[in-house]
Amino acid sequence: MKLVNYRLGESVRAAAIVGEQVIDLNHAYVAMLEAQGQARAEKVAEALVPANTIEFVEGGDKSLEEAYKAIEFAQTNEANNPKIVLNQEDVKIEAPILKPNKIICVGHNYREHILEMKRELPPYPVIFAKFNNAIIGPEDDIPYSPITEKLDYEAEFTFVISKQAKNVSKEEALDYVAGYTIVNDVTARDLQRRTLQWLQGKTLDGSAPMGPWLVTKDEIPNPHELEVVLTVNGEERQRSNTANLVFDVNYLVEFLSNIMTLEPGDVICTGTPGGVGVARDPQVFLQDEDIVRIEIDKIGALENKVKSVNAAVKVGE
């Protein structure tokens, strides 16, 4: 399933993308239950197929199973119901996870990227954070703020946690994954490198484009064989495969859940391949109107335009 958040007016709700259609999962499930004569259909639907994507992934396999039934019902019985089946062009697709409890990023996790940065393979994952202010969707522009002159791209294969995880083993790790998406870990290199801590260069508003959807894990049984490609204005800048991860999804779930309790909806960005702008000779950074496109096998493509913005907090060097 391709799980999204869609915006219509002031409302943001969970849906599945099927072709060019956007199927509202909660509304479809309510309609299905009512057709079956189910009492308190809205309450049952709220529990099993909620309209919030984080609550939906928390429902695990049962919510996914019921959502597939709702999609089939909607396509068969509700195709002309604009509350349930919408055209993609009539709504705005937002990031599939909007307000996660945590956004955890892994640095130096592709072998070729570690080499280009002239570092040794780390014995443990390098982790840092981004925050909810950074999240934008597949139809949003990447803000290019005057606070930075070195805005860089980073293609990231990303997974989302489905249920509370503490001290999980590698063997059980994928049971705690809801699905997979794409994040562009946009980085202000000049801000990142002016102190020992990276955080200020990683947390600009709009610096985590996410999407175009969350592909549920039943569609990607092996997350460690996926090609990752990033282009800027059609020019290839990054290419690798998740088989080249130093620390794979299983390891990261075990490692992180031993440090902290992972919660449903937590977003884990697994690191970027070689080819980032700061490591090129000569260096090359994003500019106003650049088109950044990231494609990952079995997920799809996340494409955003870079757009200069005037408003910025001025921070002295």
C-alpha cells in the first residue's frame, strides 16, 4: 500500500494512492462497515482504520488488513463518492508522516560516502536528529534561506516504526517496521561545520522533504536490495544500493532500541550515498530553482524544487 496524508482545505487525512486516485481509508472503512450493518461504524473505524497515519501504522497488520478491504470496497462501491475516492490532482499530498515523536538520522552509513569524506568505517552508527519543522511533502519547495550559502542534498532511504520497540533483536527488527519512504536530508554545510555538533546545519525549516508516500513493508520484503539515485536538474549526483549500508535496517532497529524506546511513527533516515555536493571537486551546492529528484526502487520518486526565501533568522558567525 502507498500510504499518504492528503490535504483538502484545512483537513489532513490518511489515504492510499491507487493509480491517480486517493482513497480516504477511514471514510471508506466506515462506508464498508455501514454497508455490512455494523453498529457504531464510525467508532469501530476510528479504532481500526484511523484517519491519522501515525495511529494507522500503530495498528499494525490488523489495520493494514482492514484497510485493504476498505480500498477494495471503495473501488467497487464508492467510485463516485467524492468523500471517499478523490482525484490526486484535486488534493495536496503532504509528507506521509507529519509529526513524528522522533526523526533519527544516521551519518556515514554508505561505504563510498565514508571514503569520499575521508573517514574510516565507524564501529557504531553516527546518529543525530532532525525535528518536525524540517518536514515538508512531495509537492512543497525546499526553502533556500539566506542564512546559508552551502545548501546540500542527501538522498536517504528511510523507514518508519510501527510499534513501541525497546531492546529489540536484529532477528525481530522488521516486525517493528511499518514501511519505507524517501527523505532528502537537506543540509546547510556552512552551519553544520561551524561547531562540532551538526544539529544547526540539519534543522532548517523545510530541510526534510519526505515522500512521495510510505510503502508498507508487505510490498518490500527485503529492504536491502534497493537502488538509490539522486539527480539535480537531471544530472546524476548520487547512486548506490541499500545493500551497501554499513548498518542495515535490522541492525539500526536493534541498536537504536537499545539506546532509546522507539515509538510508532518514529522516522529513521539510514544515511546518504557518495556524491554529496560538499565532497565534490569543485564543490557544488543547491541553487534557487534547482530540481532535486530522488528515486528508490519499489518506493518511487521524491522531487522538490529549491526556492529562495527572504525571511530568515540572522545568526552571527
